Amino acid sequence: MSILQLPHSRPSAILFDWHATLVDTHNAMYLAIDDMLARLDELGLMSLLLDPDESKTPEDAKLLNYVRTNKQLHPKVVAQKKISRTDIFEVLFGTDEGAKTEAHRAFDEAYRQHIADVYPLEPDIREQIERLKAVGLPVGVISNRRRDFFERELALVDETGWLELFDVTVCGTDVARRKPAPDPLHYALQQLKLPADQHVWYVGDSTTDVIAARLAGITPIFYNGAGWSQNWLDKIFPGSPRHPHLPDAVVNTIAEVTDLARLMLAQDLRVQRARDKRAD
């Protein structure tokens, strides 16, 4: 855990992003995005693309220019499998909620044609979630997926499905606003009857996930499963007035999340026992 920083508090629950954090659905996702991008004019979205001069990074500006010219993702973006659908829409449309809503709707139409296989992103995902549940932590999934797509993927993954693993699941179609709005996270905590505070951890692979967690008032943990370099992490999380949201920790595997959670729970228990002993 060379680049791991510690969250400020032990967890009371851990929520995970779905795609590119727990599971791999890259092929279907990128095919559906390209189907949507091919319809930019028809959807009235071409004129709503962000001005490249307003991009957070030079790489974002290059992606914008390529999409504007070719109405598809650059082949290198698809080959690298490092950027999520939600982050792509943030790059393309910025803060225009109406444009992003329409883009998500068109994506959902296209995704139905491509949804197929879904695989654990790491071979021991089930084991790690079971380890979290073994110490009494509620575990949930927060996804921008449509509910019917998510439930299909949840039933298919690992050949046996993960239906029994999660205490709560919230999808993009369950709430008024998708991530990076905090709505899905707040809705999940309502279901769990937990306050939105730093004891709730949200683990996700995108800047969108970090922003959503910050806006929700909970602890963001960035999952660096794509293997971004520290230089790139500094670019996408500049901590600037325009882009202030930073993760509390960066992890490279789900096992690191599990180990960190169990360590902090054990430390908290030792502190509490010491207090109780002094009180006696």
C-alpha cells in the first residue's frame, strides 16, 4: 500500500462502485458509449459539448476534440480501459446536468444491445466482501447503471451471482440524480439507517466517485485498479479551487480496503477496551 493514506475514522459501512471497481464490463460499456456518441447530433448534444479550453487536463481536451471530430472514443481510450462512462460524460459535458441526463438515457438504450459477460475485476472479490461482513460491516453497491441492467449483472457475475453479498444496492434509475450528485449515496444510507458522516467509506475508481462522496459528507477512497501513476493521480486530483475534491486514501486492490477496515476496527476496539479499563 505504497500510496495509501489512512481515512480519518474507522468504517461503520463500506459502499462500493460497481463497474471497474468490483466487476469488469468494459467491452459492453465502450460499445454503448460509441453508439451514443454516433448520435450526438440527433440527440442535440453536439452543441452542448464542453469547450476544450475549460477542460481540467490537456488529456481531457484531446478527448473532447477527438469526440467532436469523430463522434466516437479514441481507440487508445478503449484499449486502456481506464476511464469510466460517468467520467467520460463529465469530461464531455462538465456541469450541464441536462446534457448528462440525456447522455445517460441514450447510453442505457445502447447498453441493452451489448450487455453480456461480467467478471470480477479481481479473483478474490467475493472473499474480501465476505471478510468485511464477517466483522459486522454493512456493505453496499452504488452504481449509475439502470436497475434492470445491474440486477442482471449481479446475477451473472462469478457464474453464481453475488445476490446475497450486499446489504443495499442503489442504481442510477433509483434516484433523481446520478453521481457525481450525492443522491445515490444518501439514499443508500437512508436504507441502512446510518448518518452521512466520515465513518461511511465509499470506494470507487473515478473522480466522479470521489466528488459524490465528498458532496455526500462521507469518506472517499479512490480505487486505483487501472494502475494510474502518482503523476496522473496528481493531475486528476489537483486540489485546486475549481477541482477541490480529493480522496482520503488511494488503494490498489479491494484486499487493501478490507485490511484497512479491519485494522482500523481492531484499533478502535483496543482503544475502547483501554478506556473501559481505566474507567473501572
